[in-house]
Amino acid sequence: DAGITQSPRHKVTETGTPVTLRCHQTENHRYMYWYRQDPGHGLRLIHYSYGVKDTDKGEVSDGYSVSRSKTEDFLLTLESATSSQTSVYFCAISLGTGSNQPQHFGDGTRLSIL
Amino acid sequence: GESVGLHLPTLSVQEGDNSIINCAYSNSASDYFIWYKQESGKGPQFIIDIRSNMDKRQGQRVTVLLNKTVKHLSLQIAATQPGDSAVYFCAFPEQETSGSRLTFGEGTQLTVNP
């Protein structure tokens, strides 16, 4: 158990509304990641963070923003949700600082945008 | 094995049999590989990893084999149990980026019949 908590676990909202998903870790790991998982696409990286206030884009970052104001929390925001952002969102952390380290995942947030 | 598409490759085995799940990669510079298990409704769970200076690594009931010549790795599960039913996928670091970013395969659906 890597001590990762995602909230909420499920959310249904309407197109055009803002949505914020939270990832909380208890073990002070430097690297945190947000992925989305969709049928036919596997896991795709949205944004990641390599420290407080240090973030970078992944392959599918359009329409998403992130913030990391403290080590333990990494927030993913959909400023104006669209139906194409209906997905399952996973947060992950990397246990080490080297490039060859496994990532460990939370149990996901299922987001439906109507 | 891994593939891109709407339908995951599937493997169906009888309880007690051995399972072999395959993954191909294209970057000969890849030097670290991870296998994950994902059960329905949960996040990916780390199973085992292997570095490129090894050909084989064993865990509890699992073995990963790496063939760098043909850029192929496999996950072998011994005495497969119903609890092993899940999607399995491989992952490896993106060599050109920092931050421990991973590329994930599409996954293979393993079904264990009692």
C-alpha cells in the first residue's frame, strides 16, 4: 500500500462545469502523476509533478490543469468539463527519484460528464 | 500479447495451469520493465519489475523473462488461481524524458476458469 487516496471516487457532473479531483499521499514522495484510462487507449499521462509547484504536461494535457502546493496533495482540474473527459482517472506516485522506479497507483476516480 | 485497439487480447486458462502473458516493445534503449495487474474497479497494482542487465527475475508464483534481442518480455504465472483473473500490462520508461514517465501497453485480459 503506497498510501494514495483519491477523492472523490465517483462523480457525475454536467458539461461546462469545473471539476477538481484530489490525490493525497502520506509518504512524502516527490513524483506524482495523473492518468486517464479509456478503452482502446490504455493509460495516458495528463500531467505530472516533480515537486511542490513543479509540474509538467503529459501527452493528453489539453483541457486539464494541475496544482501542487504541498508535497502530499496533487490536484487535477477540469476548468470546463466536456463529454470527452468522461473517463477513469488514476493518480500515481513514484517511490524513488531515479528514472527506473515503478509507479504505484490509487484506486481511481470514475468521472461521468453528461 | 500487447496490441492497440478496442478489444483487449484475452487469455483463458484452467485453474492450476500456468499462464504466459507477452509484451513487445520497440525501443532498444529501454532498460527497465514493469508488470502490472489491474482488477476490475481498482488501480493498477505493481507485480514485478526487471532491469535490462537481467534475463529473468522470479517472484512469488510469477516470473518475468526478458529477451532484449527480439525486444520481448513475458510474465509467467504458475498454478494460476481464480484470483489472478485481471488485466495485465507491461510498462517501461520513456527514455527521452525525465520524471520517471512510463509508457504502458494496452493489456491482456486473463480469465481463470475454476
